[in-house]
Amino acid sequence: MRVVLLGPQRRPTVDTVVRSLRLDGPIATITAGWQEREPDDELGKHLGSRDVNLSLYGRWLDVQERDPGFAAGERRLNGVLEEVQDIYLLRLDYALQAVYAVQRRSANDPVRTDALAEAVAAVRELDAAHLHRISDLRDEFYQAREPHARPVIAEHRAAVAGLLGDTAALVIAGGHVGVLAHTLHLFDVAPSLRSPVIAWSAGAMALTDRIVLFHDRSPQGFGHPEIYGRGLGVLRNVVPLPHARARLLLDDAPRMAVFARRFSPARCILLESGTSVEVDSDGNCPPGTRVLAENGRVTSVEAV
Amino acid sequence: MTTVTGPAVSRKLAINRLRERRPLESAMVDRFLARHDVPIVEGGRCTFVYRGEADQVCLVHRTFGLPERILLRQLRGTDLWYVIVELPEGSRFEYQLEVAHGEQRERINDPLNSRLAHSPLGSSSVCYARGYEVPEWTLPDPEARPGTLVDFVVPSRALRRDCQAMVYLPARFRRTARYPMLIAHDGGDYLRYAAAKTVLDNLIHRLDVAETIVAFVSPGERLAEYANSAAHARYLTAELVPWLEAEFPLAGTPSARCLMGASFGAVAALSAAYRYPAVYGSLLLQSGSFVFTDIGNDHGGGPVFEPVVRFVNRYRAAPRRVADRVFVSCGVYEPLIIRNRSMVPTFEAAGMAVRYVEARDGHSWENWRDRLREGLSWIFPGPQKFFYE
């Protein structure tokens, strides 16, 4: 699968990238992350009106209306997931405070180094357990509700697969990463994916096997990066960092070091405005790609 | 955005430069007042002035730590009165002037200062010290989609009256969604004096705060209903909450329920949660009137505080977990600052997560307005972390 990750598209570069790929035929687009703005024809003008919007958010609204039983179950699931996420964040707060406390200790000896490694390992363990837990909850929900056997959802899935089958590429825009990831799963986009996939911001995050939320500039100050759930899993070992400079305190090297070590061996790829990176499914990216290194500094991938 | 800045502190103050003028004529005072915004903020020093014939002029205020009445001096040979007060950076200072003619004393807002702060007790002048900014999210933003306010009457057997409530529904309200719920005591005052609707519209628009349904409730006999009243707690918990959850698409879990209040309203919020400890996940308490005694009965609050003192003393003696999270804010210029600071370890000892915020401000609605972003975004954080455009 050929995947191109872009930086935020306030000043669009997707048109240039699409031209460089010499694509022949219509291009599927997913703008479900924009939610109620999904029908806006913002992408069409950059794709030479070759775009075919899969309207995943609109389809989800249709399911809400026409399959109230499924919608009610979805709401219950979301309630449970929110509670689970809350508890995870509570535990994460203590676990990360422990990491930072050990990290702040001035002595730079093997004892402290080992303690720091153990503290980071505890956070990684917590992350893994949480991802497992919420994935299980979602899986149980899907098994119990059998979306493939529900006429409204089955109808939309077939339509989405049909549209994807006729296109030469897929473009996934940003927006609300939770909504985007949910609609991608609900309408079972993964089996019908067409290469190449071009994605940015939340779109890039939704392609990974593990969605990591991050925001250091909230009214409460920096927040803890948190595991949200599984994406499509097209990309493994990648943590995309859209708007990295704007959203993260990149100058705080000790904290950024914890970020990088926590998700290692995944590559934390900075997706700033103008970035265009071709990534393979194992997270390998070309020399020059800007990534967060384990020392907490932003660095470039070197040629092997 | 309203920003107050002053020149470097080392410069001679404007009033002192005027004092040095010889001869000091009335026209010079005219020019002086025309040139400066009043109060004159220069670094950490603020010069308050009054112009007019009087026998005495005082600066009166409720700022804890300063003398209650600060005399202004008359500038020799003129009808200009002045006093210089040090106000720490970021302070908001509400005041009035007391002008005496013989035995007659009149309290007035500063006629040379157009900035006013409003409250149920009336208005007063306000001085923005260096570094204070009126938060831009408290001002109407044309980009922010407005929510709607709907009037309701909820009949209450507990309170034996029909209770008015205004319910805020966020923009793009959908029946199919599930919302957290906030109940605001003194709701009418939050709307009138703390710009609560504008604040909610803006903070929700900016994704700082989750889309929330807010019930603004107003008291009948405030000092009775809000002073640890069992009837009020029963009204909230056994009548209002079930009514709201039947009427609106609310999440209906403790973590999605919050009680908010300022001053006596904060006591009402805490006491309701104390009586119904499994119902409310969060409390947002602003400048709570948590008056207590450590020894003896002299609390200085008068008879209306008696039930409050009994409640707070009981709570401090045996702190109980009444919610998961408590946001506490207080102005450092209020006499209640010591009480509120004392409550923080008490809440923590009870096993609640506490976020405590102080501000250089007094017991005022604008102080409570200015803290809403920190409080609401902590209690019901917005979806900012989900958006990557």
C-alpha cells in the first residue's frame, strides 16, 4: 500500500501531490472528520473535480435515523468507552507524574536511568492494556450488533465498497479523529482501500494501528498524550504528529523524550504545513523526514 | 481585548509631575485629566483622582488587606484629590468614592472612570491594574454559534414553590446526542453579571468546553435555601435533575453532572452533593462562603451564616468524598480567601481531585466570570484534543 502523509492543508498541497502521482480516474475522498461540513466541496477544486466523496458522516447520520436500535447501542458503547478513557487518564496521570519525577532527579547514574526505564515501561504497559481493553469493547459491540447483517449499514457498506472499487486513489482529510475513525470502521473501508492513499492530520492518524491524541496548549496547560483506539492499521509503527509545533511544547526536550520513548519503536513523524512524506506500511519513511527522537529533539531521518 | 499597560515604573508618576508645577492653575488640571485615563496606571502604582469641592474624599472598597477607607489628599490650591495605591500586576480592583460635605457623605462611582462592574447590589467602578486583561472569550464573538436559552418552570414540592429555570442548549443541539449537565446556582446573576451565555457560546465554539446543557436556577429565599438547606438539596436532586434528564438528552451519569455556585451558591452546591454523594461527579465552587470556626462560635458572619458554619464545621471535622472532582477558585482580595484555601486540603483529604485557582480579584461576578474557562474546561473538557484539521 502506497501512503502519502501530508501536513495541514490550510495552504493546500494535495493538488500538487495528486498531480505528481499521475493518477488516472476518479479519486475517492473521505471528509467525515469535518462532520456537518462534509458536503462542502472544498476538496473538489483541488482535485480537478475528479473527487467522489464517500459521505461517511452523512451515512452515519442516516444510520442514526434509520436504525435507532444500533444508534442507541452505539451511544451506550460511547458512554462506556468514555468512562474507561477517564479511568485510563487518571492512571496515566499518576504513571507519567512518576516518570517526570524520576526524570527530574538530578543524579544521572545507572540507578536513576534504570528507574526511568522502568517508569516508562509501566506507562507503555498501561497504554497497551488500555488499547487492548477498548479494542475488546468495540469488538464485542460489533460482534453483538452484527453491523454487516443490519440492512441500513449493509447497504451503505456495499455502496462504499462500490465507489472505492471505481477509483484510482483515496484522499482522507482531517477533522475530528474520533468521528473519522469510527465511520471508517463502521463502513468497513479497510478491505476496499485503493492505493495510493493520501491523508493529512486526523486522516493520517486514522490510518495507523494506534491513534495517539496529544494537545499541550489547552486551557489547563499541557495534557498527557493518550491512546484513543485503533485506526485502520494501514500504517504500523507510526505516530503522526499533525501541527506538531502548534500543538506540542517541542522545546520541552525532557517531556518530548518521554513521548518518543513511550511510543518507540514507532516513529513520531512531524506533519507541519507543507510536509509530504511517503511512508510504507511498517512506518519506514525517506531520509529527511522530520521525526521526534528519543532524546526529545526534532531530528531528520538519515539515509541508511 | 482590553489590555492595561503602564510606562516603566522608574518614571516619576504623572501626579507628582503635576504637583511640581508652579503656579498650579486650574487649566493645568484640566489638561492633566484630559491626557490621562483615570485611574492612572503606572507600573504597579495606580493613582485615583477626584475633582470637585469637598471636605473629604475617600476611596472605599472591599479589598481584603487594604484599609477599608483610603483618604485622598487634596492637591494644594486646586480642587483635585488624589491617592496612590500599589496594585500588584494583574489585579482587578473594584471601588467607589465617598465624598463628604460637612456631615453629609455620599458614595459614588468614580465620575472620571467609565469602567463599571455590576452585581445584584448595584455597580461600582473598577480599576484594571497593569497586566489585567478582560479575557477575550468573555466578549461576544461573531464567529461563535450562539446557543439558546429556554425558560422553564419546575414545580417543587421540596421548596413548596414553582422554581424558575433557564436552560442553555448549545448551538447545533441534537436530540440524538448525549450531553453533560451543569446546574448553576444564582443562574440569573451568572447570565447577567458573568456573561455566562457568551462565555459558554465562545468556549464551546473554541472546543475548550464540551457541548453542555446548563440549567441556570435562581433562589427564592437565597440566604435560607443556599445555606445548607435539605429542601434545596432535595429539590435539586430528587426533582430538578430527574426533570432535566427526562426533558433533555443528558448522559445521566455522575461524571456528566456538575453543580456550580459562587459565594452562598457554592455552599448550596457543596451541601447538595454532601447530602447526595453518589449523584454529582463534579463541583465548581467559586469564592465559597465556607465560613467556619476552629474554636468558639465567633465567626463574624452574623446570623445568616449560622447554618453555614455548622455545616462547614461538621464537614471539616469529618471530610467526606462528595464528588470525584472539585474546582475551587477564589480572589486573593476577598476575606474568604483563607476559608477557601483551608478547604482545599480538606477536599483532598476526602479523596477528591481538586483544582484550585486564585486570582488577584475580589468577591465579584467578573472574577467568577474570568475563572469560568479554567473551571469549565477542567470539569467538562472540550473535544479540542480530537481535532486535527
